[in-house]
Amino acid sequence: MSGQAAQVSASPTRSQSAGREAVMQLDKIDFRLLDLVQRDNRLCSEQLGGKVGLSASGVQRRLKRLRSTGVIEADVSIISPKAIGRNVTAVVLISLERARADTVDRLKRQISKMPEVMSAFYVTGLADLVLLVTVNDMEDYERFARRLTEESSEIKRIETMVVMDRFKAGFTLPIASIAWC
């Protein structure tokens, strides 16, 4: 990639029609900014500019563009689940009776509204959906699982794996090799 811009498919913005993706050019400075802000989103524009060779206003313009095009999806803080009483984390595999498009879409909407679900994925393989769920205790998980199955008659099977130890958490993408070479 040395010195070249890369085409990146970004999530559609609200103003774009559904199903169409924006394609924008990302250059080495964009990749460097992305690498830095994904590791620490509290760095100010001056600090970022010093690291990538831009003025603070240049950094702000680029970050605004990266956010508005959906390259940067969110600015978040990662909170310890145990610090707020979420003592149980589970990986939940859901298999459906029939994975018809309308069934999957309805279940996606339902699951998206469930506050216990931290992440959800529609996948290939033995399961149709994979959820990362956090709850206070096993009784809380049981209520969650009952609510899920009562609201979704299409679910054939739920397999739950309780996390014993979280030793890595985050959303950092491996872009350092692109950004800094």
C-alpha cells in the first residue's frame, strides 16, 4: 500500500439509499488516524495531528468525514461488566427451524432491542446466529432465554457457553500494518 489510497466500502449513511454502500478513498493519514483513535479516542486533535503530521483543524475535518461516511461507526468506552454487576457473560448459539429471510430479519430486529445482547452476528455453519450476552446472574440469563424463545417460535435450538474468563476485550482492528508502513 505504500503511499497509495485504498478504496474502502463504508456503511451507508442515512441519506444514502438502502442497500447501497458508499465507497471512499482512505489514504495513509486516514489509516493512521483510525489506528490511533481506535486505541484511544480521548486523544485531542492537537495530539493526533502531531502523530500524523496534520494541523488540529485538518484532523477534525478528516475525523468528521470518517464519521459521516460510517468508517468510524461509534466512539465508545469499554466498561468492565463486573464493575456494574454484570457477572455472567455468555456466548449463545441459536439455530433456527428454517432460516428464511423474513424470519431472520424479524429475529434480528427483536434481538437488536434486547439490552443483554452486547453483540449479535448472523453466521454460517452449525448455528444461524451468535450472540454475546451479559447478565447479572444465571437467573437473569434464564429470564433472558425464556423471553427469547417465547417471542421466537422459529428457534429450534439454543446452545449457551458461559464465559469463565475474559482475557481480551475490544474492537481494535488490525490496521497498524497498513497505517504505519
